[in-house]
Amino acid sequence: MTSKGAAMTLQEKVGAMDFHGYKTWYRVVGEPSAHKLPLLAIHGGPGNTHYYLRSLDELARRYGRQVIYYDQVGCGNSTPLANPQEEASAQLFEEELVCLREHLGLDQCHLLGQSWGGMLALQYATHHPKGVASMVIASSPASLDLWLEEALRLRSYLPKEMEAALAQADRDGDYERPEVKAASDLYYRRHVSLVPEDQRPNNLRRPIPNPHGDEVYHIMQGMSEFVVTGKLSHWSVVDELPSITIPTLVTSGNADESTPLISKQIVDGIPNARWELLRGTHCVHLEIPETYNALVEDFLSEHDPA
């Protein structure tokens, strides 16, 4: 693993990019380095914010690597979409990523995408590989059909009454019943995050509500983890994976809802990919941050300029 240097004073700045009449908010942590390319971090959801990825700040603080975050349009600190049902799409978010790199002058950089962010990174890499030195795909699928199959398999291991409650909610759309919430909470504790948001350090919590992002999630994904009724239904880049030549690190947790079968599909498809299975869940980067950040920094360093 990369040896730890003395922790550095963290420099940061925030800004906004004009995008289709909206503002895409971003945060830059650390200073540029002649020897380390910046890392552009892509949050999940769709509809989440960058806050839960801020544990990657340590790459700037400890290792001197600049890290750039942004809230996708319609989410968090960025402008809500006026008509999300019409505007929100995988293509929109891919275009936003293209524009953000241009806006920030990131001719060369690394990418890290977590969950939906990794899906977006994979899609982006098939169309815009130029200047991407390496890519970390963190707990992400290449096929939502496989993701759904695995989610239903994991759900089947819940107590039978809880599995039945979740299945009933997917049929009738009522996710507010106490038994449904209890079943969802157990699934999330097992497979999504061992560190609930209200137990995270303040810098990793969303300081503002994110209702517009929730709407983006419902439009893109659907109402639950176990049905994909939104615009991402049947989303897949499996056939495009062999064309990706970017060095790729796939990470996931051993209890992750992004199961080993999901990660294996990506590693088998991308010619220059490797996989690290860690002890944790979908948010393993929050659960073992020191180990995770050292792993990522080692990989990125392999693909920095000589």
C-alpha cells in the first residue's frame, strides 16, 4: 500500500458551471500536482449527492491528490430540473460530465464512480475515453437486469414476512407501511451501509434536504431497489465493455448489494480490469475508509504520468 505521508492542510473551493440553463455545483479539494492527476468523483443515485463520497478527501489531505466532486443537475446543491420527467436521462448526465471536464480543463484525469456513478462512468468511458488515465468502478453494475436479479435473490434471504412485505409494496406501491420500512431498513443494514447517514461524521452528511434528487431517482430507477420501472429499465453496457481500454479497478464489498456476480461481469468484460473484494457493504468506502483510500491511491498512482 502507498505509504502515508503527513496529513496536509486541505484547500478547497466551490463553483458552478452553466449547463442547459441550470447550474452544476462542484467542489475542488486540494491543489493541482505535476505528478498526480486529479480524481473526478461521480456520486450515485441517480439523485443522490456528493456528500457521502467526501471520505475521498483523504486522498487530497494525506496523499496530495486533487479530488473533484459535483452534484449532478437536479440533485443537492445543483439547480433542480424544471421538468425532470422529460429532462432526466442517462444521456443528460453523460453530457453534463463531458461539459464539466471541459469547464474545469481536465484534459487528463482519473474517474471514480460509485453505484449509479460507476454506471455513468462506464457509459462515459465507451464514448469519451480520451484523457481518462484510469477508472475506479465502485459497487456498480454493467447491467441493471443482472442487478435486479441479484437484488431479488438477496431479498429472498430476509425473514419470509419481510420479503413478503417488500414484494407486496412493489405490487401496490405503498412503501409507507411500518412493516415495509422495517424490511427495507434490514436490507439496507445488511447490504447498503453499515454506517447510516445519521451516524456519519458531519462532513459526510447532507446539510440540506434533497427532495428534487429523490424525484430524479424515482424517474430514473423507480420506487424501490427491487423494481426498475424508470428510464434506466434494461440499461446495459455489457456489449460495450470489451471496447474499454482504460485501466479499471472494480471494488465491492463482500456483503454488497453489488454482488460478486455483478462485479465479475465487468471484470470479465473489460480487458484491462482488476477487482478488489473488500469486507463491507455497498458503502464500503465509508466503512473502511483508510484501507479503501490507500487501495485507490495505489491504483491511481500506477497510472499517473511517469
